[in-house]
Amino acid sequence: MDRPDPAPIRWELDAEAVAVKIRWFGLAVGAAYANLGSAADPLPLNLILLFGLLFTALDTVWSWRGRVFLGGHPLVVTALEAVYIGLLCYCDGGPGSDFRYYYLVSLIVAALRYSPAITGVTCGFACLSYGFLVLTGPADRLGPATLLLMPIVLAWATWAAVALARLLRRAGDQLADLNARLKEEQHLLERRIADRTRELQESQAQVLHQEKMAAFGLLAAGIAHEVGNPLTSISTLVQMLERRDPDEYTRERLGLVNAQLTRIQGTLRELVTFSRPASDLRDRMSLKEIVDEALGIAKYYKGVKGRKVTAAVPADLPPLVGVRDQLVQVFFNLVLNAVDATPKGGSVTIAAAREGDAVVATVADDGHGIDPAHRDRLFRPYFTTKRHGTGLGLFVTKKLVEAHGGAVACDSTPGEGTTFRLTFPTGAAA
């Protein structure tokens, strides 16, 4: 059983396509010559041409499949071609038959398809085939010089065909190499453009977020100033009224008013503290204090109402080293995202534990989860599924966590909830 043909390269497939076309053209010319020309008996010629038709049909089918028929046995193919052409010449009158020009075509095809050594062997097969015709066929119409000229022409055609094939192969290899290098440079340029575009988007997102926080800080400071002055006046009036020895009912009501004033002033202080210009000073801090401060700001978000937000952060965890405002913002962003993803009646849980030299914190919700199609774009700038979202929250969160030597990961199941996992190095590790 023949072994399967090796996977051909591009040149072999192109050469095979040319060879198939040459064979079909040769069959058409041979059939016309045998039936419309001067052939004495067309029947044996047609039978031989029928064999060539079957071989060419198989060769065509293999070519359509991207293979080379008998590609692993080139000498078998060239030997069959020599025998085939010799039989055509023998049935058409011997060495003087016009079919002898098929030897030249066979050499050209061999030079295109095979190596110079195989082409040389093909020339040898052609000479042997023609020599057999000279010995067995009627050669009275041809002189000795004409008979000797045929091997010389075959050798000359072999040399010319091999030189031409080498030139074509060399040019093809150079073009293929240039094309490969061009594609490589194109891919490199595309990667560089993608990298620069991503870096530009991230820089723009950071600037936009900083401007947003600065505007929020100015707004909070203005509100605190405008609201703080009337509150101070009201607080002073309440204190003056309390000094006039009011009755018990009035004293109780004034106490309630004073308590609400203190609550409003505390809210303003928290708002101003959160919106103040961020400091780059790194210090040791407790994760529990960071989470408590973030929840203290998040409680004023309207979406928190109707959701259960709980925190289970041990106070004895190793301290973190970082910028306090930035870490507070990390948990503030994640809590707001969890609240937005959770329907009324849902819950958001913050937990933390020590794992080796790191502290791992999780922010989990039981909301609608994240579509798997959005996972790869989750931390990209400007990507959001919210109607009025900016797409900066998770991007900024990831940048701040990585700036503290940590990592953030997301695990979500659609319809069941989402968990963000934050890993921070402890003070000693940092």
C-alpha cells in the first residue's frame, strides 16, 4: 500500500495546478490529432489517451483537495509519462510521430514540479523511451542526424527548464519572505497602535476621573460652606434658647433639634473629608478602618436603601501600607457597583482574611451577575453597562489596587451574584 503523500508546500500546489492544465491541454490536442488529423488508426491512440484522461482526472481531484497525486513517488510519475508518450509515438508511426514533442512538455512539467535531479532522471527516461522507438519503430523517414538530434534537444530543454524553474523558485521564495516580513511588521504595527491607543484611553480616563473628583470636591466644599453658616447660626440660637431655662417640653424639642444639627454637621464633615484633594502620603493603616470609612460615605447613596450592606472585617488583620484616600475609594467604588447590581432586598457583604503574607478582601453581592461576554472588557476604561455610567469605576479601582502592589479578580455567575477579590500585601511584605 502506498504511503500517504506528504503535506505539500505552496510552490508544489501551484506547480501542480500548472501541470494539470498542461495535461488537459495535451489531451485535447492529442484527441484532435488522433481523430481529425492524419493518424492511420485512431483506435489505439484513443485507448492510450483514455488512460491519460483517467490519470489526469485523478491528478485534478487531488489538486482540488490541496494534495499532489503520487507526490511521494515522482520517479513513478515521470516513468509512466515516458512510457505513455512512447506508446503514443509507437502507435502513430514511431520516432517520427508528432507526439514526440510531448517529451519536451514532460520535461518542463518535471522541472516545475520536482528537483533538478528528478528532472535529469526524467530526461533519461525520455531518452530511453525514444531510443526504444528508434530500435523498434520504422525509422526510414528520418536520417541518423535527425535521430541523434532528439536526445540533444531533450538535454537542452532539460537545462533550460531547470534554470527557469530555479529562477521562478528563487523569485517566489523572495516574494514569500518579503510578504512574511511585511505581515510581521503589519502585526507589530497593529500591536503598537493598540498599545498606544489603550495607554491613551487609560491616561484620558485617569485625567477625567481626577477632574471629576476635583469638581466633586469643589461642589462639596461649596455646599459645606453655604450650609455650614446657616447651621452655625441655628446652633447658636438653639444654645441661647436652652440658656433661658425653658420648660421640659421645649427643652426636649431643642435637644432633638440640636441632635439633628449635629448629624447634619457630621455628614458635611464626611463629605468634605472624602472629596478633599488626595494625598500621596503612604502610611500603615487598618483595613477595618478603611472599610468603615468607605461604608460611612456609601450610606448616603440612594441605592443603599432597601439593600443589606454588612462588613465582617477583623480588627486584628495585619496593617496595609498605602494611601488611605485611594484605598477608601477602592472599596467605595466596589460597594456602589455591588449596590447597583443588587435588587431591593438583596445583600452586599464585605469580608477579609489573612492568607500567608497577604490580606484578601472580598466584596460580594447576590445580584444579577455579569454577562460572560463582558468579562474581558470589565476593567477597561469607558466600558459600562449602566444607563448613566461613566465606565471609570472598575478601571480606577484596578489601577489603585495595582499601585498598592495588589491584584483584583472577579468571579461572577449570571443570576446568582458577583464577587470581587482584592489581594493586598501586608505591611511586612510591602
